[in-house]
Amino acid sequence: MASQAYEAGRRTSSTARRRLSAALWRRPWLRALGLLVPPLGWMVIFYLAALAVLFVSAFWSIDSFTGKLTHAWTWANFHTLVSDPTYRQIAFRTIWMAAAVTATDAVIALPFAYFMARIASPRLRTTLFVLVLLPLWSSYLARIYAWRLILNHDGALNWSLAKIGLPQQGWAFTSVAMWIVFSYIWLPFMILPVYAALERIPDSYFEASRDLGARGWTTFRRVVVPLALPGIVAGSIFTFSLTLGDYITPSLVGNVDFIGNVIYRNVLGLTNNLPFAAAYATVPLVVMALYLAVAKRLGAFEAL
Amino acid sequence: MATQTLPERRSVSATIPSAVDVRLLGVRKTYGDVVAVDRVDLEVEAGEFFTLLGPSGSGKTTTLRLIAGFERPDEGRVELSGVDVTSRAPYERDVNTVFQDYALFPHMTVADNVAYGLRVKNVPRAERRQRVHEILRVIRLPDVGDRKPIQLSGGQRQRIALARALVNAPKVLLLDEPLGALDLKLRQEMQTELKRIQREVSEVGITFVYVTHDQEEALTMSDRLAVFNEGRIEQIGTPADVYEHPATEFVAGFVGVSNVLERDGRRFTVRPEKIQMHLDGTGAGEPGRIRDVVYVGMFTRYVVELDSGGELTVVKQNLETSSTDALESRGRPVRLEWRPEHTFDMERPGGQA
């Protein structure tokens, strides 16, 4: 009796399961929905909703006497960041640095990735991969402090320069220091997509180019660089956006403010002006939106 | 027609009809322990359509790559028009290659692809345009210049790859299984098309060296062919030569059906279409029994087991027989007859005939 009931129960449960799987098979959209709801829900609630709050609060203001949040609609924050030359200067400085870091990383990454993808033996390639990725496994702060030790007036760089009789460098806490550290920190994010783009080029393209009379440099210029370009643009999305949003490197190795520093101070610092921080935070967002639109046109998303 | 755009080369091929364009002397190439090409000697005459035929891994593609300059031989010499080019880079050789995967640059338009060789050689813009236009007309795709390769069909890409090589008017055109990626129908069309293009450009004397594993393709297209096996050349000759007088058992088997018999210490081959089959099983000829019947539409293939040992394939046109007649003949005793002049002695593997 008991075993019969058990059998019957098992049968119904397996029928139910079969019916469910048949229903899913007949309606592919139902399956897709089941797979997408959890991550999409997460995105909508924690990311898009937060962004929406950010945009809305950018139109609020702070009462200068009480320091309390006023929920009245105003363009004042945006007016300040456009009209105040300090904020304009900080924004341009940040964008300029992001562009310089991106260009530097592209110039370094292209030959490196080319060597990795086309010349190195499989063993050497693995070793280089580890070397590229290794810094990412260590703390970001530790690496920036390490650079502070290198660039300090009595740091490793000046010590080495003195040993070989070269003049001392005063790069500590300057834009040069920031440029070097940013370029170093984001380099792996440029190398990997460029490598992926170069690795996909069939050998026959290189052979065809040589066969048609092109020497190494011509092949590089006319075939390799254009085919690596989507990878470079994909990498530049990382290097550009990461520099744009960073405030730790400027505060640890630099001497001037970036967009991130201003936001940070308005959120947690003395000024405590959240609406202004929100308004200023839209600047890198808008810059990135424009950047991505251009990148999309250059085919960067096929190289990711 | 094509002479307008392709520089004059007639003098070479016309005044010295037996001029040799490609010469390989004792060429050997190994990859680690694998011998890809084993001391190959080869001469291709100017203006010829020469085919390297063989199964995969037989060394035919490596041989082609040695001529192109993508590989350097471990031993031996590669000569182009009598000049030793063994140690020259591909861009220093007057040859162009049509790749198996076409290798069209995806970021360039068709016209830019075709003009690539002229551009890197700094041919002036006006002449470049003129020659690209002309060659696109020769391959009968005059209007695709502005498209990207990805927008073309397989057969069209194949022609563009051909145009990109031909526009440079090389002395030797190397083709590495160029029709391998096409389906049967398109392949047959392109075979005819390739021969037409070769005739059209032959006025300027471009030699075609063609790699394929398809024996039918080799027989229909070539002036002469070399049959490769395990890195060596088994036989060089005209298609009729190689088909009707196969020098080795391998050639007999690879080019056509292997029909090798051993009688009175003599090993010989006889082609299936040269054998007469008497279905009544009486009269002259060797007695045997039909073991297998394959109906192929135009003809039927019979595999006959001979009473005195061995097996022969016989091909009969389906003049009156239908498929059911043919298939019912399985197991029947027959007699096979052939003329002595249609048999050819085989070299034994590793020895003389």
C-alpha cells in the first residue's frame, strides 16, 4: 500500500516536471524570462534605481544656514559647475588625464600584446599572461603606495638615478606622477582586449600581406593596427572610465583635485553637499556616454 | 584585353617556349621529426597550369609555401626564372598566392583589397584604379568594388582573392586548394571559370601552380601534374599520362580506382572502364563473381572477385540496364576481359617493376 502510494506520488511529481519542461520548451520566452529575471532585477534595483536617485538629487539643494536638504527643484548645482572656473578646470584636468593615460596605455599595450599573441611561444605567452594579471591580484592601495616609495624624493627612482650619475627627478606629487601611476595601474585592462583582437587574426592575413609585397612595417600599419583597433577602443573604455572616476591615485601621489576628489569631499568631507556631489557625478557619466557612443561606432563591442 | 593592364611579359614565354619558371632542386623541409617534403625536384614551365596533387599531409601545400617563401627549406634550392630565391622573403619574390581561406582583409573594401599589392608597391593612384577596374572585369565582378568582403558569397570571395593576386601580374600564381571551401556545383563552375581566366591572362604568361587533393579537378584543369605521397613526388606527367600510365601503385589508386592484379609474378593495373564484362559467365576472359554493385546513375560500378585471386572494379554505362537489373546481378558469375595494351606494370613499393 505504502509503496503503491509512493509510486503514485512519484509518478505525479515526474509528470508535473515533464509538463513543466514541455511548457518551457513550447514557450522559449518563458525560459528566457526565468534566466533573466534574477540578474535583471538586481541591475534595476541596485544600479539603475541608484542612478535615478542620483539624477534626481542633483536637482536638490542644501540650505546654507541649517545644512538641511531642500527638496525643491533647482538648476543651481549645474549652474555652479558650469560657471565656476575651478570646477570647470577640475573637470577638464580629469578628462585630459584620462585621455593621456589611455593614449599611453595604447602605445605600450599594442607591441606588448602583439608579441604575446603572435611571436611568443605558448610557454612564454602563459608567463606573460601571469605577469600582466599578477598586479590585479594584489591590493590597489598597496600598488599606489609602492609607487609613492618609488617616486619619493629619497625613493627608489632617485636612488637608482644617483647610482648611475643622472640628475634627480622631482616627480613626486605632480601630474607626471599621477600619469605614470594611472598608466601603470590600468595597463592590464588595455593589454587584454588588444591581445584578444590580435590573437583572432588568422595567420593567412599576415602571409597575404607579405605575399602582396608588404614588408613588416607596412603590414603592421595597414593590417595589424586596423584589425587591433576595436581591441584598443575596447581597452580604452576601461582606461578612460577608470581614470575618470578615480580619486585615490590623485590624493596619494598627486597634488591637485580630480572630479572624484570633489565628489568625495562633498559626500563625506566638510562641505557635505550631497546634491552638488550628485550634479558633479553626472559629468563623468555624460563624458562616458559620449565616449561609448563613439566606441560603438568603431566596433569596440565586438572585440570585448 | 588583359594586356592593357598587365605589364608585358610575352617576350619571355614566347621567345623561349620551354623556359622554366619554377625549379625546385632537392628541396627538403622538416617540422621536428616530421618530414613534410623529402628532396623534391620539380620544374614548372612558363605559362603552364601545373598541379600538385596528393592526399592531405603529402607535402603539396608545404611545397607551394616553399615556392611562395612562407617557409624556408632545410636543404635544396628554389629558383624562379632561373634565379635562386631560396633565402628571399615573400615580398621579394615575383609570385602571388590565392589562399585556401581567401585571406581577404575584412577591414578593407573589395577594391582596396585588390589594390593592396599595387598600393604597397607605390603604383600611382590612377593606374591602380585602372588596373583594379580591369581585373574585376576579367573575373566578371565589375560592380562589387565598394563592398566589404563579408558582403560577398563564397564564390565571389574566391574570385576576389584571385583578382587580388592576379592584378600584380606575377610571374607565377600559386593557388592553395582555392576551391576547397565551395560546394560541388560551384566548384565545377569555378573550375571552368579558372581555366577561362588562365587563358585570358596567359597572353602575359602567368604560370599557375595549383594545389588540390581532388583528382578529378587535377585531371580536368592541369597541363601537367605531380602526384605527391608522403613528401615525395610519385609521378609527373600530363593528366592522360598519369591516368593511363600510372607509374606506381599509389598513383594508380589515388588517381582513379586502384585496380591492381598480380599474375605470373607481374603486377599491373587496368582501368575500370577498359574492362569488358560478360554477364553470361561463358567465353573468353578471367572467371569471377560479382561481389558488389553500386548504382551511380550514369553508370554502374561492379566489384568482381576473380576466381584466381584479386579483385577488379568494372564500370559499365547504363545503356539499357536499370538500377534494379544492375542490383539483381549481385552474386552472378561473370567473365572479365581486357586488352593487354590497356594494362600497365606497377613499380613495387620500394623496388623496380
